[in-house]
Amino acid sequence: MRGDPGRDPFRLGRTAPADPAEPDRPRRGEVQRVLRLFRPHLPTLSVVGALIAVSAVAGVASPFLLREIVDVALPERDLPLLAWLATGLIGIAAVGTVLDVVQGLLTTRVGQAVMHGLRTALYAHLQRMSLGFFARTRTGEVQSRIANDIGAMQTVVTSTGADLVQNLATVVVTAVAMLALDWRLALFSFCVLPLSVWLNRRVGRLRRRITAQRQRQLAEMSATVEETLSISGILLTRTTGRTPEVVERFTRQSDGVARLEVGSEMAGRWQWSVITLTMAAVPALTYLLGGWVRGTGTALSIGTLVALVTLQGQLFRPLGALLRIVVRLHASMALFTRVFEYLDTPPEVVERPGARELADPRGHVEFRDVSFAYPGAGGPSVAGVSLDVPAGTSLAIVGATGSGKTTLGYLLSRLYDVDSGAVTVDGVDVRDLTARSLSDVVGVVTQETFLLHASVADNLRFARPGATDEELRRAARTAQVDDVLSALPQGYDTVVGERGYRFSGGEKQRIALARTVLRDPPVLLLDEATSALDTRTERAMADALARLSSGRTTITIAHRLSTVRHADQIAVLEHGRVVERGSHDELLAAGGRYAALVAADEARADLPG
């Protein structure tokens, strides 16, 4: 098929489709949902609120002491009074410092607890998502939601809430104190508020849009890093000679992130300059207005004027901080929206209420008129499949690529749920079993072998943490890999490397098989599990599996038909339907589809290689 000559077929680092436009302002439900995250910490937050109130009241006491110094202590040269007032100023500063440290400790603990809860809730939710979700979503995008989005929330969650309350309390208490000193000059000072609030709302909406764009770009960059700097990605780029193009794509993405960071930082700078200039001009104009008031003969002491201008400073600093915090909160809602988007995505496969454990499982598996279609697929992957596998027997499922073999394995292990019909184990629908019970009953070894970046022993114990060293070796001997592992310099303590790249494909599959054998499940599902083995190792492992399969139900999905000759029954799938069923000899004698597959398989085996 001819591709579009104007489009690069190398998809790594592609730009994600544009998301729907972010709303300019946070929805009330989103804000309430964020606030609910703090509900478990209300007692600690109440203490923080009390500390903030005490700190705010103590802060406005200083200008009143300053007024007494200017109006009384200095003109009357009352040194004892001056000493007491000076001591009071120092004491207020010391109390404020102590309160600030304690408040910072408490708010940091609450913030980190909220972050921890949000991270673990998101991770646990993603663990419950179906295989289809991860088939549709790039791994780097998922990692970005956990790392970049939640990481960017840290400052907001940890300190912004407390800063918001503290500055708001300071503004309110200071405004009351200013009105108490002189209501006329106080009202004049407040004239800056409407302009500041209006400009601040505009900046907040702008920052929210830019933040959403920045996080999307960060997700794209993370996905590129995850794809291109893995071993598979390095192999692909090196062997296709696309390293310069990949570097160029990453450079463009990084440049986009840098531009959005600058845009986020500079958004509203001119508006803030107007606000800052206005706040700087108000004290000077207050002195001018105060001089005019004194010139008219109205009673206004110099100490009161100095104290009020001092309070203006205490008003404008937290007011400016308060406005910036509101902008930060506005922008942070884009982060919460992205995280909530994942949390609100319902898992397609869920454990039913009242799901049961399967007591004393025998391993009788049955597919009852099973049909299933992948979302967005043109038609069903399996349709009307009925297969009965009595406990302790073996079933081989064969067919051409795309015939639905692996899909049946997914349905048995409940990585997807059937659209109609049922898959049962010992007569119980797998949808009525707990996830743990089903995983204990059905052991799966797939063609896509995945090993953790850990030791061989840790990889094996992932399936059964309490297994002894001897049990590990016994499972490895069954999988015909003990000799390989024992010959390593560090033996079972050898680190396998990312995705097991220290081992060959056959060795990785045998380690994965040993991991499943260690669990001793009554049902063994082998999905092309021996595809990477050479003929000699495959024959040896077939003997081992024959011993292992005694009293165990074994379902083998295979292209290589030499591995299924001794199965109790063989089912041939074509376009998602069972077209033939029987033993190897029966199907050969019938001369149908299976016989043709065997002939083709033998012809491939005879080719010089």
C-alpha cells in the first residue's frame, strides 16, 4: 500500500491530536472535587487555620505600636515606654517566625499526604484498566500523567492552599485595622482592588490555557523519550538509520515546551506591571492626601498616617501574593483536569460485586457460544465459539494469523470480557470470580515475554514471593532453563537487564514458563510460548510439559503445529469461528483445513535455513 509522500511514516514523537479546548474557568464540580482531597486532613488544617489567624492578628499589631512610638514615646522622650514598644515589635516578629515554621511543617505534611493519595489512587486505577486501554494509550502519556502532571501539582497542593488562607486572612485583618485608624484614607487605599481583581481574572484564564498546552506537550516529549530510549527503540532507530530524525523531533518538542514555559511565565506580565505600579503609587498619594487632610484642620496625627501607610504595605504585599496564588490555582486546575480525566475513565473489566473464590479448582474450562469484537474493529474477532476442555486434558488452538486464537486466551484470562456467551472454569463464569482467584487458577505464558529489570530469582518470585531457592530451581528444571541459569557467574542473582535483553528469546520464554510453573496453576495457557525455542530445546521442553500437564488442563495456542500433535483435541479457527475439531490423526484423515496447515508447516520446515 502506497503511503502519503508528505507524511513521515516514522511515528515516534508524533504530535498528539489536539484536545478539546480547555474551559476558561474551573467548573464548580472540579473545585469541589479538589477540596474533597483535603477532607481527611480537616483536624490538621483547623490547627493551621488557627495559627494563621494568630499570625495575622499579631502582624497588624506592629503598626499600632509604631504609631505609639511616633506620637508618644519619641515626642515625650519616654525611654521606658520606647523600650517596651521596641521589645513588643521584636516579640511580634519572633512569634510570627515560630508560627510560620510550625505552619509550614503542618501544611507540607498535609500536602504530601494529598499528593501520595492522588498518586496511589491514579496508579491503582490504572492497574485496573483493561488491556484495551493500554493498547490505545501510549505508555509515555500514562507516565506523564503520573510524573509530570501530579509532579507539577506538588507546590500547589503542598503550600498554595495555606498561603491562600494566610494572605487572605492578612488582607482582611489589615483592611479592618486600616478602617479603624482612618476610614477615609483606608477607602482611598482600597481603590486599587477592583482593577487588580479584573486584571487577575484575565491572567488566570490565560495561564490555564497555556498550562493545558504545556502538559500535553510534556506528555508528547515523555512518550518520545520512553519509546526511543528503550532498548527496543534504540535498536529500531539505529537499524533504520533514523537517529538524526529522532533527535530532531525531540529537539522540536523540547523547544515547544520551552516556548510554552516562557509563555506561562510571561502571561499577564504587562497586567501585573500595571497592578504593581498602582500599588507603588498609592502610598505616595496617601501621604499627599494625608497632608491635604491635615491642612484642612482635620485631626490626623503623623503617627496615624505613618501607621496607615505601613499597613498599606502589609495589605498590598499579601494582596499581590493572593492575586498570584489565584492565578496559580486557576492554572493548576488544568493539571487536576488531566488527572481526573484518567480517574474518571471507567475500567472495561471490573470485578463484580460478590465475586467469589474458586474453592478446590479442578480446571474444567468451557467456551460457551463466545463472541467478541475489539472496539473500533470492523467485525468480531471470535464469533459463536464453543469448546469444552475437561479437567486434566489438553486443547490446542491453531489457525492463521488473525483467526482469533490469542483473543480466546485473552477472554479466558479475562483481559477482556466477552460480548456474548460465557467462559467458565469448573462451571463458574470467569466474570463471577475474583481477579486473584482467576489468576491463581489460570497461569499464562505469552509470546511477548516480559521480564523485570531485576535478578532472575526476583523475576521468578514475582509470581510467588514466598518460594524457596529449591522451588525456584525445580521450576527452572521443568522449563529446561536451570542449566543456563546455574552456569551464570552470579547464578539466580544475575540481573536480567531491561526486558530481559541479557538472555536470548528462547531463554526468556523458558524463564517466563518457570515463573508460571512456580505458581502451579490447575490451568496452563501457553500462547506461542515455545515459538522462540530451537528444535532440540523445544523437544526437551515438550517432554517436561507433558509431565507437568499430568492432571492439569493445558490450552496451547500455536502456529508451529509440531507442538500440538499430542493434544487431546485440536480446534482450528478461521475468521473467528471453529471450522474443525478433533485429534491430530482424525483431522489429518479428514483432509481439511488442518491437514493443509500441517502440510504448509512441514514445507516451511523443509526449506533450507
